[in-house]
Amino acid sequence: MRSEPGTRPPLFLLLATIAALLFIHVPLIFIIIYSFSADVTFQFPPSGFTTQWYGEAFGRADLLAAVWLSVKVGLIATSIALVLGTLAAAALWKSTFFGKDYLSLLFILPIALPGIITGIALRSAFNILDIPFSIWTIVLGHATFCIVVVFNNALARFRRLSGSMIEASMDLGANGIQTFRHVVLPQIGSALLAGGMLAFALSFDEVIVTIFTNGLNNRTLPIWIYEELFRPRERPITNVAAVMVMMVTIVPVVAAYFLTRDAEHTGGMGK
């Protein structure tokens, strides 16, 4: 049974939606409030409000180093994911062979598995291959699930791409590179941008895989927050750092939503 446009949902569905939104977002509001609290403890309501902790946070060299490391890891992991995820999606787009569905499942598996399983597997592999733990092992760890996001976005857009457009381009004398640049890329570009933004957001706030693939002196921002959270005097600074993580991750997610929400109306309806 389909609802007519303009009709209101049943009251219980509306209340359930509101309850779910409050359950998800109220804790985030508390973090923002505590970042401006004049108290060192998590007391509510706060005795006063101040911007002191923001000034102290931006003056902490260790916090800024953690932010820069998270940004650097996220950008490199996203770049790897964009290349490999797009190529994998292109390879599986129109190919037909035995085991294709299982191969697609293998691409999706890293993000479906618990992070601790992925972390243990990666750490074991690095130990076996005698790869020293560093920023590059963190990048490789993050790339495993970033590829999934790009792969899913790219494959979904490829499936809506009209094959006749590519055939027409080739018939007009364009080679493969020219066809990709002038025909395919404009059609899948927004999907790749959205996938890259989501991949960066996932990488920036990843904790579990980072713990298992981290070197001794490499602390990304989420790891910095985790370690400092157990020091009572550092709690106001960790609240500020948590707000920073929220801002960096929310912006790409919202941007990706607006980039992909009308994607079904573009790119043709290729089979």
C-alpha cells in the first residue's frame, strides 16, 4: 500500500522517528555543550560556559599533530580507495563470469566484518610479511574499508550509465582514455566525489583498525582522544577534540548526501 503524496505518516511512526533522532543526536549535543563548559568534570548543567578550552586545544602541539596525522592518513587512504575502488567497479560493471557475485561480496566484506577482526587479520599479515608498523600500515588498514565505500558508489553509478553513450563515443573515433575522460568520468564524477568524502570521513574517525596497525609513536586524533579521555584534567580538551572530529566527519557525509540524492536522474539508464 503506497501513501499518496502530501499525506501525513501515522502518529506512531512520527513519534518513533522523533525518538530515534533524539537517541542519535542528543548525545552529540551534550558533547558540544561540555566543550564550552567551565567545569572540568561532566556535570550537568554546567556551572558556566567558556571558550578557554578551545584556545588551549589549538595551542596543544600534540593535539595538532594528531589532527594532521589523521588528515594525512585519510587523504592517502582515500586516494588509494578512489583508484582501486573505481577500477574494481569498472571491471565488474558489465563483466559476466562464474563467481562474479562472490567476488563482489569479497569487496564488501571488510566493512561488514567487525573492526577487531579486520585489525587482527591486518596485524597478523604485517607480522608475517615483516612490515614495520608506521603511518603506511595505518593507511593500508584504512584503505581496506575505504575501497568498499568507493566501490559501492562507483558500481551503482556505472549500472545507471548508458552503454550506448560509450559505444557512440568509440564510433566517433575516441580511444579508451578519451571516452573515459569526456563521457564516463562526467557521469560518475559526483559518485566518486561522494564516495571519496565518505571514505575520508570513515578514515578520519577510525579507532579499532588504527589500534592494531599503529606504530608506537603514531597517534591519530581518535587515538589521542581515547588515550587522553582517562586523564580527568584533560577531559575539557578531549571534548573540544571530539567536536573537531564531529565537524570533520559530518561535513563530508552531508556533502555526499546532496551529491548523490538525485543521482538516479542522471547518467542514463544503462543495462
